[in-house]
Amino acid sequence: MNTPLRKVNMESYLLAPARYELRSGLEAAAPSCPYGNRYQWIGFDTETSEYVRFTKSVFKKLVSMKNHEPS
């Protein structure tokens, strides 16, 4: 059984935004969702080196930022 991922809300995220990354769920080390499927995107905490779940508000903010990165 998969260990539940720690959830990061907007309050925690805003305390140290550089600490968190949005990574592809297709990375070899990325965990599967509780139903055994792959996440399309998954959060990563660079300070603790662990995958995390973002609340919807944090996820939307990170996806928006990712879409505005120069190619």
C-alpha cells in the first residue's frame, strides 16, 4: 500500500516557495497515486527530498508559473 503524501497548502508554500517544485509524474522515482495510476504532475519538497501533494490553489499557481516559463 502507498504511503499517503504530505499535503502542502498555500500558507506553507508561501513561507518558502523556492523549496517546492512541480515535477512530472512520469519520473522513475515519482510515486503512483493511491489507485495505482501515475500522476501527471507531482510536487517535490527539495528541503526534505520527498514527494508531496499540493492543495488545488498551490497546484494552480505552480502550473500557471510553469506555463509562463520561457522555452
